[in-house]
Amino acid sequence: MTAAASSSAADMLPVAEVREYLTGLQARIIGALEEIEGEGGARFLADAWHKEPGEKLQGDGITRIMEGGRVFERAGCGFSHVRGSQLPPSATQHRPELAGAPFEAMGVSLVFHPRNPLVPTVHMNVRMIAAGHEGQPKTCWFGGGMDLTPVYGYEEDALHFHRTCRDALAPFGDRLYPRFKQWCDEYFYLKHRNEQRGIGGIFFDDFSELGQQQSFAMLRSVGDAFLKAYLPIVERRRNAEYTQQQVDFQRYRRGRYVEFNLVWDRGTHFGLQSGGRTESILLSMPPHADWSYQRVDAPGTPERELLDKFLIRRDWL
């Protein structure tokens, strides 16, 4: 265990402080999306849940879900705060000394699937995990980030999203954005397709090197930047006209989203392996998705341009 990972008592974060921030973040994001839907538009349903004694996990949370909206076909934003007797394998592959340790985890996770195929899908997650064997000081770390998955690519959207991510990390060091950007590119990669999931963003995990207080401050900066990164893109594209052909391509690309989340995503694996609530874990799934056998789009088409110019690792800034 490194000195950075094992925090001093003075640097320890009160759990209530982290929880208050995360529940407030969820509420702000929900409010912003309902404002976009407008008067008479879709609203988020609240599904509060509680894990009963004797279950694999204990704790509580609230899943907020909106379906059939004017702007968002499906949007899920969940908060969870759980405790378990043993960290699942997906959380200890980089921390073998914590294998089998009891843990506490809380976070906000969201995925928004827009109706208009010209508006990109977005994902954001911010979380904290604390774990330690009995008699040892707890190890606390943070993870999360945000990434953008367009169906039709726009350079100005990618630039805005990455610039906002960079600015959120800038107060904590110039090296964080390029490091977390590369981490995002490497993480959101469909190895079985040799394909990026989207145009990336930032991603970090097992992060505690700034100490708990400053690492938490960085997490807040990322969470607070989400609406700044995404909403201007939504406003720019939401009223654009689109065709059924573009909807068909949107559903085809959503199939890739499903593949990544079920095959490669550590967050999905963590939730299922630890006995989490399946409905909440799978709120990221799109309402409609299609698969085509060996689809090949013609050169020069916007559909082919997505693959050739946007679903590649590149420096957007």
C-alpha cells in the first residue's frame, strides 16, 4: 500500500460530505434535463431502493429514469451507496492487497440516449470506494469521468467536449487531461471490434494521489463540468431534421454501446459481481438497438466518416 493510498486521519473524508455532494449532483442534472424537455415534456421517475439485511450488499440509492421524452428517448441517472463484506474481483485487479476486504462504495452514474440521431449519447460517472481489512487503515480512491458517443460526427462538438474536460482538470495539474484522455481512449475500446466506442473524453480509476481532500475536489470539478460539456451540444443539435435512415444507423451504433457495456465495462461487472441491483446497473442500456451482419458503409458517406474520422484516437485540442 502506497503512502498516497493510505491517507492520514487529518485527510480522511467524512462519508456524509461525499454523499451530500453526489446526491446534489444527481438532483442538478435531473433538473437540467427536465428543463430541456420543457413544459409538458417527459419527467424522471424516482425509484428509491434499499438493500435488506442478509443480502450480499447493504445500503440504499435512488434510480432516476426518463423514457419517451421529446429530446431524450431514454435517460438514466442513478445514485447508490452500498457496503459489502468482500470487494469483487473487478475492483481488486490493481489492488491485490485488498482482495477479500470489506468495502463501501458510492457514486452517480448516468447515460443519456437522445431521440435525434444527430445528438450524441453521453456517459458520466463519479464514484468513491473505501476498503480495508480489519485492523488496517482504510484505503480510499476515486474514479469516473465522462465520454461522448456520437452517431454522426461534428468536429465542433468534439472540440467543445474535450476543451471542457481539460478545463475541469486544469486546476489540479496540466498533466491530468492528457493522461486521463489517453486512459479514456484505452478504456472505451471494443477490443473484439478493433473500434473506439466514441470520441472519448476523460477517465480515471484507483485515483488518490492528490490525497483524499484534493482528489475529492478534482472529482467535484469533473462532476460539475458535465452539464457545461454536454448541454451546449444538445441545444445545437436537438431541433435538426433527421431521416429514418439516420435513425436506423443510430440503432446500429447503439448495438456497439450495448456490446461494450456488457462485455468490457468494469462498472457493470463490479455491480453484477458484488450483488448490486440489476435494474439500476443496466439503466445504461438503450431503448432500441440493432445488429447487422458485416455492415460496410460506402466511402464518403457520413456513416463511413464516423468510423474513419471520429472513432479513432486523435488529439481533439
